[in-house]
Amino acid sequence: GGTALASEKHKDIVNVSHRGASGHAPEHTILAYEMGEKMHGDYIEVDLQMTKDGKLIAMHDEKLDRTTNGTGLVKEFTLDEIKKLDAGSWFNEQYPQYAKPEYAGLQVPMLEEVFQKFGKNRSYYIETKSPEVYPGMEKELLRLVDKYSINKEKLLVQSFSSLSLKTMHQLDPSVKLVQLLSYKGDAVISDGEIKEISKYAIGIGPNHTYLNEAYVHKVVNSGLELHPYTVNTKDRMKTLIDWGVTGMFTNFPNLLHEVKKGK
Ligand code: G3P
Ligand code: CA
């Protein structure tokens, strides 16, 4: 019956710690990733930027300003310079209700450090950000995936850039890819778009705001995974699960875990 099916659906939902457990701790710090793990996130989400000296770091913005005490473009600073920055105090100021003294002074991690810390059998959900700004980013990502023998069965690579995903697919067709999409109004997807995305990707990651049940059914029935971002309330999580999404990004993996447990 419907109830059994609904509870089965809840169990398999992929819980992605968006920028780590970034509702609880400063995004893209090792501590936020560890909290994601403790809060039952299945995947650690890592956004990538590249330093002046070609190192991949975990950061959402092209600029240092929002999440560190530095200013300016990541691509204009070396790793050593970025390592001196404080990537945690901004969070304490912005979110006093979640502030903790140990967040002050946290560093920006290199992708390499994330792999070293969490190992080859952790599930990573890595986004190539601004690939047009960082030529060679896909190649460098794959170099590190291979260097650290990351389990490709557990790896997902995502991007808003179809070009970046197609580059990844050409370089290594064994890496599973997710096409990110951003809707500004009611989400609609054509059979042609689904067919095109299916050539290189195993799933779609749209913003959740404008989704509807028909969209979810269409994508999931086509055989693609559907992982909306960024879902931070239990009510919305429940609705999306009832519609049939296969996972989601959340800043509060603890809440999605509760929903999956039927709480
Ligand atoms: O990667 C899914 C979601 O994170 C996309 O939006 O801006 O948070 O990277 P953004
Ligand atoms: Ca992202």
C-alpha cells in the first residue's frame, strides 16, 4: 500500500551535507564536514575554487570576502596566502545562535586535505565552480581522485556547466555526474533536455523552490537521479520525498535524518 511505499522511499533518500553541516558550522571547513558525517549525511558536498598556484580548495564563492577575513578573488592568491585566513569567525558573527569559540581561526581546506582526512571510501559530491575561470580544473580534480584512489562508485561530480561535465565525461567516463539547474519560475523539463543530459550524467540537481510533482515524476521515471538543493525544513523535505526525489542537499543533515526515520 501507499504507506509502505512511502516509508521505503524515505529510507533510500540520499542525504547530502551541503557545504558540510553548514547550518551548524562554518561552510567548507573540515569541522563542518565532520559534523555532516556525525549528523548522518551520506555525502560531503565540496565546492571547488582554484588558487593562483593551481591548488583546488573547498570554497563556494570566487571571492574570499564572504567566508574569510580576506578580500579579493581566490585566483589572485596563492594557497599559502589563503591558508593564513580565518574561515570561521564570520560564521560566529553572522549566526550567534550557532556560534562556537572553536570555529574562530578555522582554515580553508585544500581538496587534498579533505581526501586525506576522510579517506578513499567516503562519499564525496564535488562541484566544479566557475570552470570557465579555472581552465584545467577538471583534469586537476581527476588527478587528485586518482592520487588518493578515491572510490569512484561513491563519487559524484556536479556542475551548472554542461561543458565542464562533458569535459569530465571525456576525461574519465567512469565518474558519475550530476547536472545542476537553476529555475527562476515553474520548473519544466523537455524530453529532449532529459535525453541530452542522460548522455553524460546520471542525475539532475535543480533548485527545489519551483519544483512540482509532475517534474519530479518525469525526471525520476526517465531513470535519472533527482537531488534538489538546498532544502532546510522538514516539511519541505517530506513533500519532496512524497513526490519521489531520490536525494537532496541540506544545510541540516540532522533534520533529513529525522525525516528518514519517520520523525
Ligand atoms: O550544488 C548544489 C548546490 O550547492 C548548488 O548551489 O550555489 O550552493 O553551490 P550552490
Ligand atoms: Ca554546490
